[in-house]
Amino acid sequence: MPYDWLWIENVVFPLVGMGMGVLFMFGVYRVAMRWIDRRHERLMTERGSGAGAGELQQLRARVEALEDSVGRVPELEERLDFAERLLTQAKHDWLGAGGESGR
């Protein structure tokens, strides 16, 4: 069976062209983003508003403090659970004792 060249010209070639266009635009996008990032970094260093060494140290200290506090959260949850169980048990005992004396 011979190829249907009309279908190939009208369907396949445009699809291949669109695919190549998408790949080309992806490359253009990557180049543009790199250019914008470099320009932004250059402007920040020229203005002096970039992250200085002192600011970077402060941020690292904050991150370290947050990482240290992450270990405390499960312990606090366990303590809260225990306190809730004690309160529930005390309330249950108090209601049970009150119901018996009321008879």
C-alpha cells in the first residue's frame, strides 16, 4: 500500500514542526532564565543588598535552632497526650463518684 503523501504533508509535517518549535522554545526559556538570574545577582551585589556574611550566619543559626527544636515536638506531643489521658481519667472518676453519692 503506497504512502498517503497528502496526509503526511498535512498532518505529520506540522506535528513534527510543532514539536521542534516546542523544543526550541524550551531552550530559549532556559537561556532567558539564566540571563535573568545572572542579571539579578549582579544587581544585588552592586546595590549591596545581597546576603552578606553576617546575614548568612544569622540564617544558618536560625536553621540550626529550628532543627534542634524539631526533636522536641514529639516529646511535647507525648506529654500533652499523657496530660489529656490523666484529665479524662480524673473527670471519669469524679463523675463516677458523683453519680454513686447521688443515689
